[in-house]
Amino acid sequence: MSPERASQRTVILIASAVLGTMRLTGQMLSMGLATLVFSLYLGSAQIVPENHLRFLAAMKTAGLFFAGLCVLGVFASHVRGRMRAPGNGVLGGRT
């Protein structure tokens, strides 16, 4: 294997590891925020029929919050612009 191919492989492996780490970090952050919202609305109360209104309010709040984050993500992606060259699907237009 040529040194150039080996360095490309190393870059791809590092990028894959960073992507996996960021994905897992995002999942943990989302679960933490959802838990915080439920804790603020329900406290230590159990989810029983008497608490369904508070539970539904927590669900609505969490849903709206995460929908807002999605809109921000779509906007940021739109502002960033196209990352692939038209036609060849290579990042940055390089082959």
C-alpha cells in the first residue's frame, strides 16, 4: 500500500471515529435534556393517571424544544452550503 493511500485510510478512520463520538455525545445530551424536562415537570412523582396532564405537558415542551433544535440544525446546514461537488459526490470536489 502506498504512503498516500495509507494516509487517506488513516484520515477516513479518524473521521469515522469522530463522527461516532459526536453521534453518541448528541444522543447522551438529548437524553439528559429530556430527563431534565421531565424532572422539572414531574419531580419525583410516578407516572400514574393523576399525573398524566403534567406528563403530557412535559412531552409537549420536550417535543417543541427538540423541534426547535432541528430547525436550527436545518438552518445551519443550509447556511453552510453544499459540501459535495455536483456529479461526482466527492467532498470538496476533489477526486
